[in-house]
Amino acid sequence: MVENKKEFNWQQYQMSDESVEVNLTVDGEVLTLSTKKMSSVKKQKLISSCYVYGKGTVGFDHEKYGREALKQIVVDAPWGPTNDLFLISLEDSPLTDALATLVPDAFKVIEDAEELKKD
């Protein structure tokens, strides 16, 4: 008797290019943005590019990380492109606080192996 082996479905682990609408509350108003998830590879590449090396020291440019992550994550917004010009023009405000919630934690430690399967 020949067994039918179930073929491994590698496609289920690929990221889709579909965007998702996210609603953020800013000063009591709802702001709707289209976003897409950042892949693990892109996140690691971004993290690597944000290290700052000095004389015997290593630092991390959190501001650059947040700005670059938002440029990748936000694909459609009322202000148009989410680019350096727009992001640098923002002052500290409830809008910047709301946008910061979209940025994945650069150094989140995953303690549960089940979390790895979801990524």
C-alpha cells in the first residue's frame, strides 16, 4: 500500500504583502492608517543599521530605528507618504506617541517558544 505523504506547506510561513487598517486614537479623534507587518529579516537588518560605534563604545539610535520602522510599516496615511520630511516635522505630541505604538520593540525577548511559531 502506498501512503500519500502530506506535502509541507512552506507558503503558510511567508509574509503577505496585504495591508491592514489600524485605528489610532489621537486627542479623542480616530486616525486610520494602512499598515503592513515588518518581516523578521527586515527588522534585524534595521536593528543592525541603528548601532552607533564610538571610541570603545556601542550605542543604539532609537530615534532612527523608530523613524525607519514607521517608514516601512505605514503604507497609507492622511498626510501622504510617511517619509523623513514628515516624521522630522512632527513635534512631541499625542500623534507621535500614537505612531510609536506601531513600532515593534527592537529588543523584545521572546520567552515562549510558541511566540516564535507565530512570526
